[in-house]
Amino acid sequence: MSAVATSRVTARRAGGFRFGALWLAVPGLLFLAVFFVWPVAQLLGLSLFDPDSGRPSLATYQRIAATDVYLRVLGITFRIAGYTALYSLLIGYPLAYWLARLPDIYRGRMLLFVMVPFWTSYLVKTFAWMIVLGRSGIINSLAIGAGVVDQPLPLLHNEFGVMVGMVHAMVPLAVMTMLPVMAGIDRRLVQAAQTLGASPAHAFWLIYFKLSLPGVAAAGLLVFISSLGFFIVPAFLGGRRETMLAQLIITQVQELLNWPFAGALAAMMLAAALVSCWVYDRVFGLSTVAGGSAQVGTGRIRDLGLAILAQVARLAGGLSALTQGLIGRRGSALILPVFSWLAIGFLVLPTLLVIPLAFTSSQFLEFPPPGYGLSWFRTYFESPLWIQATIRSFLVAFATAVAATAIGGFTALALANSRTRWSGLIFAFFLAPMIVPRIIIAVGLFYLFARIGLVATDLGLVIGHTVLAIPFTLVTMAAVLKGYDQRLDQAAATLGANRLRTLTGVTVPLVKGGLVAAFLFAFITSFDELSIAIFVSGGVKTTLPKQMWDDMILQLNPTLAAVSVVVFIVVTLMLLVAERFRSSPSS
């Protein structure tokens, strides 16, 4: 057979494989259609009908528009989410820029200081800030002890406490979103601009920053949308004036059983998220969220952006000259590393400060502890309630990781071997649970599960957690398969292997590192998930985060510090193993 004929046969077989592989995404599509799209659609649909007559009605939206308190909460939610996105970018961009400039081997190590806070439970981080910012917390104790102040500073139960907690939670997400874009920018472009006479400030703002702008916008988008659905941080670190939309939704469902009104509030939150995505897509393209290329604006938008950057470059150049005049060139070069280490300290230290409190001998949370012991760990391990919650969290997380890895892995394989116009749409559909605020998914599933008998069941928890974990497994496997040589599958098919044999004998062994990493990321996602557990557990099938939530509402005690240390250790170990497998040559 001639070479041309052979290539045609191979192309036909490869093309058939690509077409057939698309069916691997069908189970995931059906799963998300039933347990994601349908529950959310039902919840939103409830807001359009009168609960008494069953007729179409906009009464719930009219009530929101006519009541100042709800409009005020909407304003508070958008303001806090906007400020969180802004501050997260201001802190995260220099840190991501510093990490991108490091050699690969050092960048991987330093990235762990961002990854560990990123995956650490929101409850643990919030509990840490309660210890740090409280009236008898670490900062006030040190300030009063040093004679700086006479009375405790009001650092908690106000907007300051909420902003600190939310920015601390969101900076890692901003850094992890911006870093891949920055790492892919060719540094020689900046050097070339400086060689041609551009000042360092102009070269940075007009070349490097412009190329990194899609990553910046993607980080701002994800942080803003994630912040819209926050309820843990404002519930514990804020006061009544910092009540956010998600807290109102929880109240309407759990206390008032007002499903139409909860659906209306969820619809407004979802509308804000979708509008943000639409604006981002019009300017950059949603593919940049997953690391795709982008065209940063066109026409007048592009010209306006370049003019603004030129002005910023002039101001930055003048500020740089002034700084060098004051502290010298060597001192100026230290500003970025010092700022980056301060940002890392901001991310890591609050959680680490909880560790000594877990070993305190006191009955109260005092820093520094008056003595040390293991009594609170003994209380945790001897409590049937805590142990049952821990075991359930492990079992649910394991089942979730298996299901999410299978669905995400098959979908990633289908998309990697398919070149159809539907690939982008399918990929966006599977990322949707990451875009839609979790509180909306949780309430929608609760409404669905209450009618089919899955509330207060482990299966209901597994299904809900799997919906949230699928985007992480898909992104992880898609990144691994992006560098996979598809000719190996084609060679196996040419030699007579069927699709199943090719999958089990060739593809899976070569991407097993990515599979293990995806499994562990899904495990972590489930292990510290709270939104689904609050509703689906029904107060009976309590998970470890749900039990922590209940105890934190009642009273802070050293047992929570011991539990936080256990959660922190589990998440850190899982993360270290996942990163090792994800970066291994076999992946």
C-alpha cells in the first residue's frame, strides 16, 4: 500500500475515533443535565409563579424592588464582591508576576504557598481570622500588651473583617488564574522594547501588562462571581450591615420555607454572574478562562485601553525614578520580592496560628497558650459525633472523587479527540458549575432531592459534591491530554486494537499521573465542601465541615482548633501528592 493510501486509511480511522470519542462525554452531559441544569432551572422557575394559585406572577420581584432592605443587601453583595475582586487583583498580580519570573523548579516550590491556602477549607480560614481579629484575639492581645492601644480594636463583625477574610480567601484563586497567562509571556518581548528605546515602565505596561490582561480579567471575573455566593465569611466575620445575598437565600429556605422568594434572589445572583460572563466574553472570549488565547479589545476599546496604559506608564515611570532616588536601584529591586513574601505571609500565617491553639491546655482560645497538651485532640477523637462526621466526609469524598474523575476524564478524552464545533460548547457546559454560585446549586439540589427522597442520604451528598468537582477534574485532565501524543492511539488502532483496548492499554497508563491528580483534587473539593452539606445533609448525615459550621455558630472552643488542624493536614497531604503526580513525567 502506498504512503498516501496508508495516510488516508489512518486519517479515516483517526477521524472515526475522534467522532466516536465524543460519545464519551454523554454520561457527563446527562448527569449535569439532571443534577445541575434541571435543579437550577426549577429553582429559578419557582420565582415566576404564585405559590397559592400556581399562576405566572412577578410578585416576588416586585417585593424585592419595593423593599429597601433587599435592595440594600443586593448593593452590599455587589459592593463587597467588587471590592474583593479589586483587592485580590492588587495583591495577587505582583505575587503572580514574581512567581512567573522565577525559574520553573523554584516556582513549583513557591507555588505551594499559594496552593495550600487555595485548597484549605473556607471554614478553617474563617476560624483562623476569628482568632486573629477577635476582641481577645492575637492582634488585640499583642497591641494591648505592647501598650499601643488601651482598648481592643474593632476588627471583627464589620466590613473590615469581611474584606480581610474574603480577600484572604480569593487571592489564591486570582494568582492561580493569572499565573499560567503570565508564565506563557515571552520575556524577550519586553527586552526588545527596551532595546528599541522604551523605558522599563513603558515596556512593562504597554507590552507585558497588555499581554497579561486576559489573565487579569479572568481572575477578576472568577473572584467576583465566587464572591457573590459567599456566606461563610460574612456570617462569622461580619455584622448585620454586611449581610450578603447568599445569607438571605439560606434564611428564606431553612427558616421561612419561602421557595419562590429564594428563587427570585437566586435568579438575581445568577443574572449578575451571567452578565459578568457576557461582558468578559465580548471583550476577551470565555476560552481565556481555561487558558486560551484572546484579542484584548478591538477598535475604540483597544485605542482607549492603550491610551490609558500609556498614561499609567508615564506615572509609573515617574514614581519609579522617585523611588530609585530615595532608596537606590538595589532597594527598588527588593520591593517586589518583599511585597510577595508579605503576601505569602498574609495567606499562610493565619492558618498556621491555629496550630498552637489546638494544643492549648486552656479551656478558652488564648494566644499564646498558657500551656500545651493533647486534651482537645483527645476530645475530638473520643467524640462519636466528630468521628462519624469525619468518616462520612472521607467516604463521601472518595466516592465523589471516583465519580468526578471518571466523568471529567472521559469528557476530557472526548474533547481531546474531537474537532467539531460542539467541543467549545461542551467544554463551557462542563465548566458551568464553577461559574454558577454554589449556593444556587445547593438550594436547587435540595429542592429536587426533597421530592425524590435523597435529602439526608450519603448518595445525595455524593451527587451534589460530584457536580461541583467535575470542572476541576476536567480542567486537570484537559491540561494533561493537551500534551498527549494522539498518534500513539492512532498507532494502536492501526495495529488492530479496539477503542477499549487502546484506552486501557495505551491512554490510561500514559496519563495515570493526571488521573491521580484529578482524583485528589476532587477528593479535596468534596472533603471541605459546606454549601451542599448544609442543605442536603438534613442535619442527620453530617459531614466534618457541617459539624464545624454548627459548632462555630454555637461557640468557639479549642476543639474547633484541633479539628481545623486535622482538616489542614489532610488537605495539605492530599495536595502535595496531587501536585507530585500532576507534575510527574508519566502525566
